[in-house]
Amino acid sequence: MDHFTLIDGELHAENVPLARIAADVGTPVYVYSTATFQRHARAFREGLAGVPRARIAFAIKANPNLAVLRLLANEGFGADVVSGGELARALAAGMPPEGIVFSGVGKTRAELDQGLNAGIGQFNLELEEEGVVLSELAVARNIRAPATLRVNPDVDAGTHEKISTGRAENKFGLPISEARAIFDRLAPLQGLNLRGVAVHIGSQLQSLEPLERAYTRVGELVAELRAAGHSITHVDLGGGLGVPYRTTDTPPSPAEFGEMVARVTRGWDVELMFEPGRVIAANAGVLLTQVLWVKPGVTHPYVIVDSAMNDLARVALYDAYHDFVAVKPSGETMTANVAGPVCESSDVFAKGREIDVVKSGDLAVLRSAGAYGATMASTYNSRPLVPEVLVSGDTYAVVAGRIAAETIMAEEHVPDWLK
Ligand code: LLP
């Protein structure tokens, strides 16, 4: 459930009419709901009520806006980060360093250093050499870096190919079959406190079955490592829980997820870390846009809106579905394509879809855009970087301003030899 609803026939974010935000801030603009973020954060936590010693690190790649991070820090969430930039954001938002997990297959030495300097809670190692380097950096500081090995359980998450990470051929994690030998070699290193394993098999999962298979394999590995004399105190179960983008989608609920986790991990006797992203953020945001033109098409008219693939890349990248609804729906519908102004045929949000009747000047939203929306935006076609607004009750704040093409141009320089 979210807090984007019709009040007196007009779409609101909580109690704020979206038309007011469009008038004040302009379009396109991402609009987030505080109450929806809180609701999702609490539902996720409550879903894990049957799991002792569960900790949650929001995968901030899903929505790294500082206000969103602060909101989630206030809910007791830590952060899963994958770059020095994300680490800096988590800290700037007031997330305690011990609640920060550093994931990612290509951390630089400078980023490992940055994590050690900040005193983060956990490094998820993706290859043996990374563990050796992290240990050396830690020894130089006279500390031990808390770390887990991320394993690849060779499980097909059954999701879109581009957001699957747990098959053997994917670049992520260590082959689970080699984990024991690598653990044996890394655990004695002086600068490491190698204390567990991590797994993440993909995103937008519509079924618990692949997660359960992956977690079961991790449980077997934990037992094997313990039998070999290793102390295993931490397991990171990653993220991946899907969300409904269409009303017909029925992903597992956080409660069903929590029930499965409680059953599979019973007796593990470890601190469990979770890294949800999408399930917290996706339905807490919409992309508010204005219809520029309705252009006749060969089969269906093209509704040309002022947002584009540079603002919301998911449709062009993953053939993702985002609901398109009018801010003031008349109740009438039409079959149309919805497209942005960018000069690419992939800049189409919907094809031959039954949508609310709209005409030029009308406002509409692309729903479920709070995760992997603004964070993946670019300035392609020299369009401004899309701004973000956070609503709470009957007030709102601009939490990221629109960055003009001129501001970006100011960072570009024509060298003297061309003048
Ligand atoms: N942990 C790790 C190590 C991850 O790589 C990811 C996502 C997550 C947690 C969070 O997964 P979530 O709970 O959000 O499914 N841009 C794509 C999604 C990429 C996901 C990358 N990794 C999209 O728009 O669908």
C-alpha cells in the first residue's frame, strides 16, 4: 500500500496535491512519500520479527537521496553501499558506521581505505585477492577489518537477466564450492576478522523459492565452515524481494519472506543482515510528468511527456512496467503509447496500453518509481538532472534540486589549442 491516492478526484502524495508540486517545482520531478517509506520500513522489520538478531541495511543504490537515507536511519536502518560515494552519503545522512556494509565486485583500494577510516561494520569480499589487500590495509592501521565472503550459490533467481546475480556465470561472489578453501586461506590473515558469509542472488524476485534454495546452500556452507573450525557469527542474506509494479503482480510479502527466513535459518545462531532496496523504496515514489503533445500514430497515438529515459531508465533497460496514470483522471481511457522526448526509439514508457485519457498540458505520473529511478537518471540529450521532492502529511520539501544543463556545461572546457 502507498500514500498516492485520489482525493476529490485528484492524485495526491499524502495530503499534498501533485498539481501543487508541479506548479511550484516544475516537471518532471520525483515525488516521495515519507509515510510510505516508513510503512515499508516497518513492514519489513515486522516481517522479520520471528528472526532473532536481524539487522537491516538499506541498499542505498535504490534511492540514495540524503533525506530518504535520514528518514530510514531514523527507522533504525543501516546502509548497504557499493562505492565510496554511497559510503559518504550514508555517513552524511547520519547512519552509524557500524551499520554500514560495503558490497560490490570492484571496490578500489581507496574505497577499502575509506571504509576502514570510517570504521564501517562489514566488508563483503568478492574475491580472495580483495581479502588479502583489505588485510594489508587494516594491518597498516593496526586494526582488523570485519568481513564476510560473498558466495555465488549458482541459483537462478528467475528474474530479468540484467538484474540476476546468483548464477555461476555472473560476475558476483565466489563459487560456493571454493568458499571453504578460500575461507581457510583468508581467515588466518592478521588484518581480517573473517566472520561469516554473504549472498545476494538478484532483484525483483517474484518467488521465495530461489531465495530459499540459496539460503539453504549458505546454511550448509556455514555448517561446513564451523566443522572446519571457523567461527561464524554473521550471515548477510542480501536483498531482492520483488514489489508489485502491476496490480496483477503478487510478490511475496515481507511477512512471508520473514517466515521463510525464520524457518531456513533456525539454529544458525548468527547475526543476520538484510539488504532490501526496492521493497522499501519502489512504491514510495512516483515520477510526476506533464503531457507535452498527443501525437497521432500509425496504430496508436503517442502521448509525449516531458520525462524521458534519462529520468527513468528502467523501461529502456529492463523492459520494466510502470503504471501511467493521470493526476486528474476523467474516468475515460484510451489506447496509446507513452514516450519521452529523447531521440531514441527505446525512450518509450508504454506501448499500446490502455491509459487514462490525457491531452497536452495534463499532469500524469509513472508509478512505483521510488527505487532505481532518480538514482539512475542522467543528463542525456543535455536535459537537466531531474529533481526530487519529499512529502510528509500536508507539507513537502525539495530534497534534490534540478541541475541545469548550464551547470553541467560550466564544468566542461574547450582547450586552448582549439580556440
Ligand atoms: N544487495 C546487493 C549486493 C545488491 O547488489 C542489490 C541490488 C541489493 C542488495 C538490493 O536489491 P533489491 O532489494 O533492491 O532488489 N537497477 C535495477 C536493479 C539493480 C539491483 C542491483 N543490486 C532495476 O532498476 O531493476
